[in-house]
Amino acid sequence: MCSPFAAQASENLFYYFANTYGFESLKDNYRDIDIFAPQVYEVDFAYDVLEPGKEDQKVLKYARRKRMDVMPLVYNTGFSMQLMTNLLADEDAQEKVLDQLVDIADDEDYMGWQFDFENISHDDREAYTKFVEEAARVFKKERLEFSVAVVPRSRDYDADDRYHDWSASYEYAKIAEAADFMTVMTYDDPTTTGPVASLPFVDRILDYMIDEEDIDPKKISLGVPAYCWQWELGAESKDRSHIYSRVVEKYEVSDPFHIRIYIDDLGSEAFFYIDEMTQKPYLTWCDNYQSFGEKYEVVKDRDLHGMSVWALGQEDKRVWDEL
């Protein structure tokens, strides 16, 4: 039987943040990664692009040695809203940031950049779009690929809304038009009471992006979670996140008081177990290898750019057998 990932034309992008499991996964699976996207560059209040730490530099050196296509993320330090307001009001500061990114990409032989600027005031949404458009112009001139990560929503922006979440700062259609592709961060449903990112949630976001925002599907990279969310039974909010292997460990030591099931309609695996330390019952939801297969089918059926997976080291290792 053919793997659901076989003969794919789409790109799979894998994120990395500083952690031991992530580096080990990179070393084990680098051949199956189309784009390596480490979250290692941040812009500070002086508009300097800070140099990655020593551990991150080891990872970048490894990727370079393996001749991987590297598209680092650049983000606002602490996801500071005030920093973004300051930056977006200052064209000289924006030029300073873009000049540094061009120089770093040239020095390090990066394929390009992904903007991961988040927690931007909705009052600055038009200014952010202009910054993205200017970045696209500059990077294209330097032959650098450019992508933008965006927090998704499934309804129109309303300037008069009393509550604005992080999604309010993105003019999706204009960003998608400017960038080579746009990662829609569908790897976490903020309203979930169960799965991290169920198939119905993913479909709802894509329906809005493609049908309402009129975005070319080829410009959309689908965000896919590799991590799990643990819920204490009876609690109203999530308890914590876990990597997949840790959830399996918790499930196994809870024997015989445990249940494990994959729910096709949701595209998610559910684990029930009693925690060995707390002695409390938990229900934990994960995207496993089957989830990845189903979400790749979404990518294929909707003719999307590909998948963006958060993040290396958190995944069900069987995913790599599919890739």
C-alpha cells in the first residue's frame, strides 16, 4: 500500500526551538525535511536582530553541514506588542531590520526568512502589511524566499469589536499576495475542549481563508501540531502540553487503568490515564502519524503549498516512516 505522503509535490516545513529532543530528531530525520525553520532570531527594542545562542548555533551549523534548506523565523522579542508598534511607526527601523536580515542570510547561506511577528495591535494591521510588502520587495531583489506565519481566524475582522485576539493584526489576502507562502498556524485551536487541532477546525479555517479571503491555496502552508494537550478530567482549561513520547510513557505506566483510541472524525488520538505522580485522571489529545496522514490528504485535496509542523522533537516518531 502506498504511503499517503508518497510522491508528494508539496513542501514540508519543520519548526525547531531550543530543546534536546528537537536536535536529536533533526539529526535522525534531516533527509525528510524540505525546509528547516528554526525559531532562533529575534528583534529587540533597539531594532537589532540578535545573534542565536550557543546551542542554537550548534543546530544551525549542523543544518549547514547537511546542506539543508534553512528558513529561520524572526520574531519580536517577548512577542512584545509595544515593540511592534514602535517598529511599524518607524520606516528607518524597518529598513535597519531588513538590511540585517539580508546580510545574515548572505553570510549564513539561508534560503530566506519567515516572519513570526505576533501579538501586534489591530490598530497596526495596515502598517504590518506594508512592512511585509516592503520585506517581500527587498527579499525578492536579493533572491531570498519569504514566508509569513499568521494566527488564523474564521470570521471577518471587525475594527469595532470589543475583543481582539492575536489574529486581528493580519490582512491575510494582502500578506499571502506579497509572500511566497503563508503559514496558517492551524496547529492549535484556541477554543478547543479536546483535540489540539481537529479536522473540523482545520477545515473551518481553510474554508474561510480560501472562500472568504479568496487566497490562492498554493500560497497556504497548513500548520500541523506535533505536540499534545493534556486535560485533567473535570477541569475547564488545558493542564499542559506534552511531547508525544511522554504521553505514551504516561499511558503505559497507568496500566491497566488506561484507554487509547484514534477518532477518525476528529483526526486525533486520545489517551486516558492516571498520572503516576499526581494520581489524577487525565485525557490527552495528540496528532499522531494517522493525523499527519489525514492532514496531508487535506493538503493534497485542497492543493495547498504544504505543511508547517510545530515542532521537531515533539512528534510521533512513526510520522517519519510515512515521510
